[in-house]
Amino acid sequence: NAGVTQTPKFQVLKTGQSMTLQCAQDMNHEYMSWYRQDPGMGLRLIHYSVGAGITDQGEVPNGYNVSRSTTEDFPLRLLSAAPSQTSVYFCASSVLGGTEAFFGQGTRLTVV
Amino acid sequence: AQSVTQLDSHVSVSEGTPVLLRCNYSSSYSPSLFWYVQHPNKGLQLLLKYTSAATLVKGINGFEAEFKKSETSFHLTKPSAHMSDAAEYFCVVITASGGYQKVTFGTGTKLQVIP
């Protein structure tokens, strides 16, 4: 049982480069979300989705795009990486309306 | 509004002594409460969860937490600290309303265990 799988685990980007962080879940969860973790700030919501074709912004969406073409996948795109996007990114999924979240193992991104 | 306050950013204990990590929350809805642990450069691991059943929740690795509605607290405890407990701990509140989920993380407590 894979749960929530994030790839890559580590990534270094140059300023201005673009990339996609992948997130896949095999639990048939409708709700998926992306968070960034910064020291002393806990996790902050970037974008979320309540089902295929439906996405919305969270607390810190600037500089990130998402799409949800299937129930399983919820990729996060950095359009033009900036050093301020250096962070650890977590993807999560849950049953719609549920009160438990399942987290991936995180992607550690460094923008130089 | 929903919020989580972890009252200590750093806690230091000696190996073999009790651990207490404090968490207070506020929520307009009946919350589910969680504690996660994160070891250095690792992902989030679920320690325990409260989802409106027993107020004393037992988790993995000897940790437990008690949900106290009157005090809006969900403190994490362990009778005897082990060196492997050194990590960062996050208290999390999750509520669901109208099909949408709101997840709020505390800012974390770093636990240091002194040999």
C-alpha cells in the first residue's frame, strides 16, 4: 500500500527555472493538497483540490500552479523558481469532508 | 477561525525523564486533533490522533495525549524519554465543513534529549 507518493525527494534549481513536483495517491481520495514547510511556520497551504478538474488557492499560492486531471495525481508546478521558494513541500490526500490527512514524505527544494 | 498554539518552540529533557509537549487549539467546529513527529530530513510520521472517541489517546513509541475540551488542549506526553525521541513535533487540527477540509499546523516543538 503506497499511500501518498511524492517525487523527487530532493531537487536543486537555479533561479528562473521551472519544474513540476509530482504527487500521486492510490487511496481514491477526492481531496488533495500541497503545503510548504518553513522553519518556525509549520505547514502552510499552497493549493488544494476537491476532485478531478477542481482546484483552488490556499494561503500562499503565488508562484505555483496546479491542475488535477485524474483523481490519483496532483502535480505542483513552479513557473519561475525564486530563492524564496526554497522549502520542504508536502502533498496530502484525504476523503472529501474527512478529518484525517495522509501525507507524502516531502520534497526538499533548494533554489539557488 | 481555527488556530493551533504550541506553547514551547524548544523542549529539553534528560533521557529517562518525562516528556510534556503542550498544544492549545481553537476551532469553530468539532476538531480532530493529531500529533506528528518529524525526524531531521525526514517526512511527517503520525504519532496519534483524536477523532471524538476516547479522550486519552495512545500512540506509537509510548506517546499519549489527552483531549481536554474545557481547556482546549491536547498535550503530548511520554513517561520516559529515549534518545530516539529527539525530533520536531507538530500539533495539527483538522476540521471539515461542507465537504472542505481545513488543516492547521502548529509551528512545531523541537525536542532535545540529553544523555
